[in-house]
Amino acid sequence: MGLFNAFSNALKDTKKKFTKTIEHVIIGYAEIDEDFLDDLEVAMITGDLGVKTTEYLMKEIRRGVTSGEIKNTGDVMPTIEACIKQLLGDQEEELVLHSPEVILVVGVNGVGKTTTIAKLANYYKQQGKSVILAAADTFRAAASEQLTIWAERVGVPIVKHQEGADPAAVVFDALASAKARHADIVIVDTAGRLHTKTNLMEELKKIGRVADRQVPGAPHQTLLILDGTTGQNAVSQAKLFGQAVPITGIVVTKLDGTAKGGVVISVKEELGVPVRWIGIGEKMDDLKPFNATDFANALFEKE
């Protein structure tokens, strides 16, 4: 299944809530007036676009009305679609992997962090890359055991210490192993304690310092896992994480089970951080590299 079809299937509920709600507003008005614009704004916010993204879109619509580019309500949806494609397209950039590429994975418990790491490892393995997992979540009971089970399923090695060990020491050993084995990718799991805890943030900074000493420039990526079903709460969570840890990319999980897929759009506008991956199902290959064009086309697909 191609990316477009995969996105289209995963976004079915989001399309019903987002595009259908907007279309309902458009159909309900014969002409553009302030009541129409107010209802349109409400429809966007309820579609989990967030305040900042909604403000941007409304500004563009008002500008289009004033300039004459938008002559009637039927011109509004194409304008929204074009603006969203531009918003998402602005983040597209090719990632050049280092050797080894060190990927730090962060996020609170319950967002699908462990399974996402497994899916990420599986993706790179399918690309012919050698992958090592580092079980640096030594705080949560059984965290390393869970990651070990996934490592065995995927067929990749894992470096772990006993529960309560120094996470930075795990990372040190994992990177030493990666260099010895000439591994291509090291994916580091981290503790998922609440983002308000200062000690977690200090721990992540220490991991970063140790990684940089072992592999200059590491971690090359810091991916924040967000649960797509939480909508704008996920954006708020990301802002708090970003204040303490330099996030380079976002992974939005569970998009197949939510009508709040509009959060993908607001993540870029609110945070200025690209969405790198999206989770669209439970299968091992249901973690997909984010493609702005395919995502936008699937969201506005005509049925």
C-alpha cells in the first residue's frame, strides 16, 4: 500500500470531523459574511488545528476575500487546502544519516514510545541498516524487559543494564558497541516520567553529553512521541518538552484511531518542528515516514 492510501485509510475519522465540518459550514451559507467567518473559525478549532494555525488560516481567508481571490464560499475550501499544503510542505527536508546515527526517543508514558521504537528499528532494518537499541529507561519497572521482547521480535541487538542503573551509562555502552560493530543506527529509549519533573530533563541532558563524547554531534535526532488521540494536549506537552530538550522531530502515533489528526498540522505551526513519522496502525510496518503532500491530499481527498 502506497503512502497516500495508507494516510487516506488512517485519516477517515479525521476527514469526517475536519473537512466535513468545514464543508457543512460552507454549504450552510450563500455568501461570505462575519457569521460565516465566525462559524468557520469554530469549525477549524474543533478540528484540532489549534489557535495559532486557525488564526493563520482565517487571516489568509480574510486576505483572499479582501483581494477578490475568494469570491464566494465555494472558494474557501481550496484556499484552506492550499494553505495547509504550504504549511506542511515547509517542513520537508531530506535527512542525511550519520554513521552511526544516534536517535534519542523521548515522550511521556502511554504514548506508544516502546512500540514506536520497535517499529522504527524494523523500518531501518528493512532498509538494510544495522540497528542497536539502548534501553536507557532504567527507571520504570520492566521497561528494559519490554524493549528486549520487541528487540527479539525485530531481530536487533539491545544494550541494557539492571533496573535503576545510570541511563547515561547504558547509552555509553550502546554507542561503544555500535562503533565496535560498525552499526548504522542506535535508537535510545528514555524514561517517560512526567515532563514537569526537573530530574528527567537533567537526565536527558546528561545522556546528550555522554552521547556527544562517544559520537561527536550525537544525538543526531531527538524524536518526541506524541499520542494523536490527545489532540491539542499533545501540542502543549511538546511545548513543555521543547523548553528543556532540543526536539528535532515529532512522531505522532495512533492516528488511525482518532478524529484529531488535525494536530499534525498544528504541530508544525505551533512548534516549528517537523513531523517525521506517523503511526497509522498496530502492525510493525504501520509507522510511516511523514510525507506532507500525501498527507494533505489524503486529508482533502474527494470521496
